[in-house]
Amino acid sequence: MLSKSGLGSRTEARRWIGAGRVAVNGRKILNPETWVDLERDRVTFDGRPLRAANKIYLLFYKPKGYLTTYKDPEGRKTIYDLLTDIEEWIFPVGRLDQDTTGLLILTNDSAFGDFITSPESKVPKTYLVKSSILLTDPQLDTLRAGITLADGPTRPALVRRVRDSARYSFFEITITEGRNRQVRRMVESLGAKVLKLVRTAIGPIEIAGLEIGKYRPLTGAEVKRLFPQSSPRTRSS
């Protein structure tokens, strides 16, 4: 309930509940699994009434060198260093590793985030890849058919060769999963390395027109295209 209200992450919410800072209908609760209806129950946090927050959906162009996390114990830069004017708590829908750039969606809508990241939803994610070697058509066909990685076979992918230079291949790949470093591992299975990786789209939403390090709200129509079950109570635009 605290995470849905936009106050913090689920981990933080569990800690606050365990510390006795949350009350439901006047009684403190210590069990994070307690069922609460924000529309009917009176919930307070540190004595103040808790209400469901307006839903926020942001499209962010992640730069290289930033971690997709809230805080880093080693003090490295995170995406939140570029979102200092956002007062509400928001979380990234999926992750991009430190060296990957491109489209990242941030929200405080956990149902939306779960839908986009779930493999069962099969929401396509599109990437532009620069490989360390020239890749042959049969190698790209291997990506299209699916590759067996250490954590199992991948689903078939859509692959389009963009261009070749004297030494490198540039291609676009669309996958419907979200495993850790999946595109990089798929390319490495071909005997190549990824020199540059940019996520250019999630579903029908593209990064085109947005400057690196900047963000914009998703429109209500864009949210609906990504997540048809979304409610109209949003602050997307």
C-alpha cells in the first residue's frame, strides 16, 4: 500500500511497517502482508492520512555510465542524479546496465511495471546494436531463431541489419523477454561482443526526439497503448 501510494519502494515500506509507523483504522500493523483497501480503510503513516498517489509515467533517455538503481554503495552515478526535480517516488520499469543507453520508463504504478516486465505479457523491447565484428546473415538468422543461453533458450527475435562498416555490423533486435544482459549474451554466443547498445523502443513507444539525459511524461494514450488495463487516474501529461 505504501509503494502504491508513491511514498517509497516495497523494501522501504516493509521496514516502515515493521517499525510500527503505519496504522490502519487506528491500529498499528506490523505485518507487511496485511490486506488494506485504500478506498475504504483509514491508513496513516506517522500519524498522517495516506492516500493513493496520482500515477506517474515518465519516458527517460538514460545516458551511458549511470546505474539503474536508487542508491549505489560505491557512490557511482545513478539515474536519480538526473531526476532531482521529481518529488514523488518512482521506480524504473526494468533495467538497463551501466553501459547501455536509451529508453527507460519510470513510474509509481506497480501494476503497470509488473505488466511491462513480465515475460508473459510479451511486450517487445527494441535495441540498436553495434557488434565487435562483421556478422554474417546465418549468424543473424541464429538470433532470429533463438539461442540457448545458460538460463535456457531465448524466444525467437526480430532482427534487421541496419548497415555494415569495414569492421562492424549494426543491427536492430526486438525481444519479448527481459533477462539480465540478454542481448549482450546473445551476441556473445556468436563469438562477438557488443560495443554499443541502445534501447530504442518499448512496445510502440520510441525514444526518438528525446535528448540524452532528459525525460518527458507519457501521454494518457501512450500509457493505454502499453497497458490497456490502466486507470484514467494518472498524471502522465
